[in-house]
Amino acid sequence: MSKSLDRLTLLETFVRIADAGSISAAARDLGLSQPSASRQLAELESRFKTQLMRRTTHDLSLTAAGAELLADAR
């Protein structure tokens, strides 16, 4: 059974990913697996109905919506 996380937890993960510059580094900092941190980011994006970060195999960058949310979340 999937457990829905509260928005504050998802925002904390998002901020940590943005600060760390990678999902893997943020997951290590938070004591999560990389897939778990990635799922949390995807859930937050789903709740806001927009892409917050552009992900490639070698880069992670905020979208305009992600930058705005990051400022609000801080």
C-alpha cells in the first residue's frame, strides 16, 4: 500500500534536491534511497501539475516554476 506524504515533507525533499544539485546526494543526506527521493519529487510535480526540475543523465536544473517554488519554500 502506497503511503501519501504530506506536502511539507515533499517540499523539504525538493529543497534538499535543489541545494544538493542531485537527487542521489539529497537522498543520502535525507537517509532515503535514490528512487524514494525521485518518487517524492515526482509526487510534488504531480500535485503542482508542472515540471519543477529538468533531469538528464548528467544534469539537474530548476524550471521557472521550480525556481519560484524554491524561493517560496525557503
